[in-house]
Amino acid sequence: MTRKEKTFPYQLYLVISKNDCKNKNMLHVAEQAILGGVDLIQIREKKLSYELFLEEAARLLEITTKYGVPLIINDNINIAIQLDTAGVHVGNNDIAPTQIRKIWNEPSKLIGYSIEYMDQLKSDDCIVSDYLGISPVFLTPTKKDTVTEWGLSGITKIRKNTDLPLIAIGNIHKENIRSVIKAGADCIAVVSAICSAIEPQKAAFELKNEILK
Ligand code: TZP
Ligand code: MG
């Protein structure tokens, strides 16, 4: 299966961790988010041991499977393989997408790759990926160790230079989501706009509505 044969019908992408859900139950937040319109979920745990990450991802997978929402694992290819999730998402400092394709020889699996520089667009790692993360669009307190603040003009520039589905992430919320779509993003990824919301389902619903406007 080549990338061109794969569809990318996702528009609202939740990136979730226990920590980002604070005093709320992560699995409940995920379920509410799906009911509100999230159509792709990534679990991103930076501080857990392999076993705990695996356990948490397995629980989340039960929920995403129930609703037919694909689950993506951040960074950890072994957990993705062990749980047979829909895919894996990596950045510049992680295992490279070209390597992942060799290790996980299942062409249907989704590989997401966050890019930090324009010249990465021509790399083999981008070519073998299924979507690119534009990371971050705006600076965000949720992830401080970022390199390039792409801004809206950055999305538009990337859009002109690749046909890959573009996922925008970084400080995107109800008030600015429309402008990010207009700039050329195919899909919007959020952490706090849903995880920190008092009503995650309502928050997801409102974000999705803005995307579909
Ligand atoms: N990668 C780039 S920015 C970011 C990640 C995981 C965090 C986005 O969080 P928020 O709360 O939606 O700004
Ligand atoms: Mg990473």
C-alpha cells in the first residue's frame, strides 16, 4: 500500500497524556473527546516506564477501538507494534520514519513525522511518512522545547511544497483554529483545548464545528 492509496480523513486530532488531563480521568476525557468529534488520538507519555505506558495505551486502545478511532503511539515503536495500533508519531530526535518502515513492515500503518525545518520536506523520512506535524504553529506552554514557531505563514509555505496531509499543533484553540485551517492545514491537533476543558466533549464539538465551517 503506497501513501497515495491511503486516505487521510481525519480533521481533529487529540494528543493526550495522563498529566495533561490533570485531575480528570484520561480515559474518560478521551471518550468524551471522541463523542465530541475527535477522529484521531495520539497517546504521548514522556515520563512513564515501558510497562506503565503499555498498560495505559492498552486501556485507551479498548476505547478507541470501540468507537473506530485510530490510536497513534508517540515515539515508542515497540509499544505500537506490541499493541498493533494504527500507527506511531515521531519527531526529529526520535527513531526515523525510514527506520520505522523497515522495523514495522506493515505498509498500512500510519507514520506521523513532526518537522522543524523547511529543508526536511525533501528528506526520505518525509517521503515515507503519512502525515507531517507542523510543530508548533504557535508557541505553547504545553511543550516548551520546540525549535521553530511556524506561524500561519509557515503552514502556507509548507502547503505549497508538499502534498502530504498537514497536521498543525501548538496553542490552537477555538478562537484561532479557523485561521490555521485557512492557512492550509488538513487536520488540527490539540492537547489543552480539550484536556484542560471543563467539558471535553463540548470543547471537541466546538473545535470540530469551526473546522467544518
Ligand atoms: N508538539 C508540538 S506543540 C505540542 C506538541 C505535542 C503541544 C501542543 O499542546 P497545546 O496545549 O495544544 O498547545
Ligand atoms: Mg518525539
